[in-house]
Amino acid sequence: MSKVFITDYISNPDIERSILGDYLTDKPSDSVEVLLVWHECINEAFCMQFPNLRGVVRYGVGYDNLDINYLKSRNIIACNTPDYGTEEVADTTMAMILNIVRGITRYDFLCREFSDGTWQENTLKFLKRTSDTVLGIIGAGRIGGSVALRAQALRLKVLIYDKYKERGYEKLLGVKRVESLDELLEASDIVSLHIP
């Protein structure tokens, strides 16, 4: 029977086990034909354990940990998950940015620390308005672009640096493009990194 092997995972693969049943194996073997991969480097040395390998499926968008040329040379099909978690990652990024700019975690602490109601007198002095904050985004692909749109809705000034995106893309997002990483780093209050 053909088998599927998971190279690495965050927690127990309960979902995979419920779908694959007896096809899922916990050990590398000659019967493994498909690998499910998260971070494991899939190259010739790793694949030698699987002489009958026919497919590699990457949990995630990137495939920089897959030796595509080697897989092609063995006629092994490589797949990724091209739009996994874009909205969720962008939302979480914005939550973290708001926490930094508006001190949400610190306010929570102060509210608990000064439960007598004096927390307002003990507010944080270094908070900024979102409209006075410059967000620099390195990598303006699906996630970086989604963060840029969300940031503008909260009135942050947004700069992007992405040497691979075509000219004019910044106009679609309504942001300013900078020409160098140094320029972005110097002008930004917060930097959000969205590259492989």
C-alpha cells in the first residue's frame, strides 16, 4: 500500500490522520510515495530514504526548502499552498502594530495594576497617534500588500520596499515606494517584514 509521511509538524497530525487513515505512516520507508512538508529541507540526501517518492506537498506558501531541480530530475511532483493564511497573518500583523503604537498590552496591565480607577492618571506618555506613525513594509506581496491596506485604514503612513514588484504597484495600494532598504529603515517607526 502506498504511504504518506509527514516530515515535520507543529502538533499532532490529527486532521491528516483522520483523512488519510492507514495511508499515513510514522516512519520513512520504501512504501512512502508522498511527503507532507513544513520546514524540512527536501533535497537529494533527504529523498534517498524514499526511493518510490512521487510527490511532495508543502504546508505553506513558499517552497524555498524544496530542491525543485532535484525533484524535477526524479519526476517528483512538488506542490505548495499558494494562498494559505494571507488574511489571518495580515490581521495578526496589524494587531501587533496597534499594540506597539497604542500600547494596548501596557494599558491592560495599567488597568489591572491601578484597579482603584487611577489608571488614567498613570497613562503611558510615549504613545503615538496612528496618523503620526510611519510603517515600513519590506515585501509587498499578498501579505505585505494586505497589511498596507489595513494600515492605511487606520491612518498610518505606509512605505514599501520591494525590488521584485513592478513599478506602479504602490499606486494600487495607495502607498509610497522607497528605493532602498536603508531609506525605508531610516524613515519608519515600525518595520514589518514579509519576505521568505
